[in-house]
Amino acid sequence: MKIILQNLTKIFPSKNKKSNDVVVAVNDLNIEIPDGTLVGLLGPSGCGKSTTLYMICGLQKPTEGKVFFGDKDVTFLEPEHRGVGLVFQNYALYPHLTVKQNILFPLQNLKGDQKLSKEEALKRAREAADLVQIGDLMDRKPSELSGGQQQRVAIARALVKAPRVLLLDEPLSNLDARLRLQTREEIKRIQRETGVTTVFVTHDQEEAMSISDIIVVMKEGVVQQVGEPQKVYDDPDNLFVAKFLGTPPINVFDGSVSGGSLYIGSEKVLDDVNVPDRPVVVGLRPEGFVPDENGRFSGKLKSVEVMGRDSSIVFTSEFSQKPSARAIVDSEAGTPLDAEGNVHFNLKRTKVHIFDAENGNRIRF
């Protein structure tokens, strides 16, 4: 099912009754989610991603704009009539019911032509349980399950009605690191097997990039960039997106363009930069450094962290916007130092991004 969000806006009134201030949670959002894709809504807390999810499912009504499922306007259609499955952050399982009863619960509320026989409902419940690999836990209560197993029950309950759209609100935030990795792989597998259009809300950029077909990066209710995860990482539209995506994060330096060359301080780090002379912000991905004793860019070595195949070279620069910068290089590359203890690099052109020093917008060169 294709989802279209058209000029979607959600404004909440101020909690202070004496104030006329309002909170714009989502501001003029326009997104088209293709049928059968897994889309990650990504951004920091308070950026409007969960509010967007709740407007898609109908739990919240937009202040302005429309929500379409295919060609049908569902903006004011009640949640139970939208054909969506929703998985909450806290699982929201019924503690007094078994796994089987929790999964069956949505089917027991079906009415009219949709009502199922007991045998058909049980069959659907078993199929959903098998899909998420909890078929042997059907008689247990939620308190007898691990966090990962409870999450699978919540997903099975959302899938049992064969929804047209599956919505996941930070479903992995309560799991430990190992279980998060395993469960996100399972979510990807389940989405591929069912082909259901899925919207996945998270503040964890690694999660979003690893399982999403498309990511939507949001800030303060406004979409910053939409695209395939790797493309957004490689070609960010602004400094916020560049800083939000990437582990370790992008290095940021104060720089300038002069005479068609890019400078960080007095060091000319790139030639043939087709940008008018101006102060800029320079973003350097950690993997964009090449150690070279004659390299154009330098910094004061702070430490070297060997991580097997790679090494992380931590250094300082008076032009860095952070206390230190980090380069990820091949462990065999070495760390070329001069007599003053400075490490030298050349830069990979494709890993260098230039941004406007005032508004943070990308300057492509």
C-alpha cells in the first residue's frame, strides 16, 4: 500500500493556559512512501517522527494536510478502519493473557464480513507466531518472556490481521545491544517475507540505515532529506544531516574557499573547488583520511586506537568545531608524524563536504 503525506501539519496548544504559544510538532510534511518498502523516520527526540506515525495510523488528527493510502483519503478515517498494524515502544501486551491470546485478540474484535471462525483465527495466529519464530511459546504469559520475545509477540499481534501498513514506534529501544541487532534483522526479514509497507520510527541512525529502504531525516518537525540510506550518507543536503548520520560522526572544521582552493586554516587541502571565495564549514568523514607524511592536512596527534583491521587516529586542530577529530584508517597504513608530533593526511575528495557557514546548507563543488 502506497502512503502519501500531503502538506501534513500538527500543532499542539501550549500547556500554559496563560500563553498563546503553540508547539508545531510536524510542519508541512510531504512524503510519498512506495508500496512494499520499509521506510525509517529518523531524527532526535522531539523532531515529530512519532507524531507523524500516529497521524498515519489515525491516533492523532492533523491540524492541516492529508493522509492517503493509495488513492483513498484516510485523513479522518478511524484507526480501526485503516488496515494498519501498530507496534508500540513498550510492547503493550496484556499481562494476564497468554501469547496465543494476545495474538488472537485483534481477530476477536472483527465484526460482520471480517469475522473469522475459531479455527481460522487459530490458524492465522499460528502463522503469525511462526513468522516471528515464537510458535513454541504460545502458552506462556508475557512475564515469562524475554524482552526480545515480547517484541516478537507484539509484531505477531500487529501482523495477524494482515494489515496493509505496519507501523513500528521505536520497537528496539528497550532491548540490549545484542538483541537489538538480532531483532532488527528479524524485522527486515519479516517485512521482506510479507511485503507489507512498513514505517519504522527510531532515533538510532545505525538502526535506520541498516534496515530501511528509504530514510526520512527530520528536525523540529521539518523533513531535512529523503532518500536511500547510503545516498543520504554520501550526499547530505545540509550540515544537520551530515552530523546526524555516521558512526563515528563526521569531523567538522572551520574553513574557507579562496582562489578555487579549499583551506582549513592556512593549509590548502583541496584544489579545483568551483565555489566563490567565502568562509565555509568543512565536513570530513572519518574514513576520508589517507595518512601521508607529505599530506596537506595536519593535526596534533592525541592517541591511536587499534581496532583489528582498522585504526582510529584521534587528533586535535584549532579549527575543529569539536575538542578532537577522528580518522579511521587501515591499521597497516601507519601514523606518519613530524618532529612536532603532528600527523599528516591527504583527503579523499568524495568524503569532503562543504557547507554554508551561516545556514548550514550544502555547497556542492
